[in-house]
Amino acid sequence: MIRLLLCLPLLAFAACEFSRPTIMARSPEISLKPRDGEVRLVDVRLGVAHLEATCDPGSSAICSVYAARWCQNLPKVYDRQKYFTGANGQERTVYLASCDPRV
């Protein structure tokens, strides 16, 4: 009986495999690309951070991830400006937003 108890740890050890783990499913990846939008800090005035974004940080999840670098909470958009770029006239939208700054 004692021999059997001494052998159990060895049997369990022998059953272990020490090779590299096999990944069955890929882990999800979030890709943040400039084409998805860009958020930059413009200024911090009177305890409020002001942002300029090429995506809507109030409703776009990916844009909120960009804004999280500077904001503690979800940014509130207070202005939206549209302009044309270059000679071909491609329309661009810039959002101005504010939030509580991350300390």
C-alpha cells in the first residue's frame, strides 16, 4: 500500500507533458489604425481636457479607446466641424470634445 502511495506522484509526473502549449483558438486582437480615427489632446483648461478627434469619441467605441489616454470618463462632443481637403474636395469631419482629465 505504501509503495502504491509513493508511486502515485511519479505516475502523475509522467503524465505531464512539458512541450510548448498548443493554442487551440487565437486570442482576440484589437487593431487601432489611424484610418479608424485619431484623437489628440488640445489643452487642459480649468480642470477640463479638450480633445480634437477625426472620429466621434462620444459614440464610437474605437475612438473612446483612443480618448482613454487622456480621459477618465466618456468624452462629450461639443462641436463638429466639416471641411474639404485638397483640390479634389474630400470631406473631413473634426469633433471637438471635453472630458475629465486623467491624472
